[in-house]
Amino acid sequence: MSNVTVITIDGPSGTGKGTICCHLAYLMKWNFLDSGALYRVLAIAAKKNQIGNEDELELIELTNNLDVEFKMRNPESMADVLFNGKIVTDEIRTEVCGKAASVIAPIAGVRKALLTRQRAFCKEPGLIADGRDMGTVVFPNAELKIFLTASIDERAKRRFKQLKEGGISVNLRRLHREIEERDERDSGRKLSPLKPADDAIIVDTTDINVEDVIGKISKLVIDKIPNLSKRVVDYLR
């Protein structure tokens, strides 16, 4: 494994992982990995190549040639996701793409192939990794591991608001049920289940606004990561 400093932020959807990770990566000028986006991009690639979401060998072949980049715009925005140089951020955030990705994600061969791809993002000066198994499987030696959690009710409301603001019609009750079902799948799977690493710091974001969560995690970064540059410390404060 690389000696590059890694910060992992894991947890289920709707806990604020993406917002926090993008904010930190932008301010610190570190590399960023949204591991969930890789599975969603793979789902897009599979559809375009007319490959079934359960066709393990074909999916592995796609994975080995997956050209994905993350571009930060500003500390308040989510990263742009580029696939083969084209922005696909909106396309991968649809519920249809999410469901396809959830079928692909448990396939052992695909996860193994993507492990190499994910670790390739670990480059100087450091990496902020957003996912579900970043601290447990992908970067088990990360210097700082954080696990975000929040109630299902709160996460459903956040996702509902996000989709409505994006012009997408959605039913809150159905969304709540889908999040609950996904949690059960992610936590119950045998391969890389969703759970905090033994040495992770757990942060419940249910009743905390995003600014306060960012402040809390920024303090953890300053306290736990040695040899940060003065510029980075000043930005995080």
C-alpha cells in the first residue's frame, strides 16, 4: 500500500458524506474518490455496451478500462464526475442508475477489480475517500477513518429535498422504504458490508447542520493528521 495520507469517510447515503468529502478535498487540494460513483459509472458503461448487470466477466472487462475523473469546482459544490472525459454527474445520480449500480456492487469479481481502480486514486498530496467500505476494505491503513450516520427519516427527507430541487418527482414514503431496503442489503451482504471500521470515529449528523458537521470533521483532521501545511490548517479553521 502507498504511504500517501488517506482520510476515509464512510456511511450510508444521506448522511452528508459527499458534501463533507468534496468540501475537504477542495480546501485541502487533495485528491478525491467517490467510490459509489465508480459503480454508477460502471452501470452506465454496461448499459451503453449492452452488458447485463449480472454478467460478471464482461463487467470486469469494463472495469479494467474504466476512465473516471473527479473535478472540484468550489467548496460548496459536489464534484463533477467525468467518464471518458464527459461529465456524467446528473446521469449517474438518477434512481434508475442507482438501482443498476446496487445490482452490480455485490458481485465479488467486480468489487475485486474496482479495488485496484480505487486505490489508484491514492496519490500525493493525499486522498479523501467517500464510500461504504473505504476504511474497512479499500484503505484499512488510513490515518483517519470517519463513519457518518443519521436516522432513516432524516436521510429520506434530505434525499427528497435534493431530488425535488433537481426537478425530479419522487414519493417520500417510497424513498424512505428504498433507503431502508438498501441499508439492509449493504449491511447484510457477506462481501464488504456497510459497517464502521474498528478504529473509525462515528459522527451522527441527524440533528447537525452541514456547516457544523464540516467544522467538527475539520477539527478531527487538524487533530489527527500530522504535518499538515499551515495553508491547509488555516483553510480548515
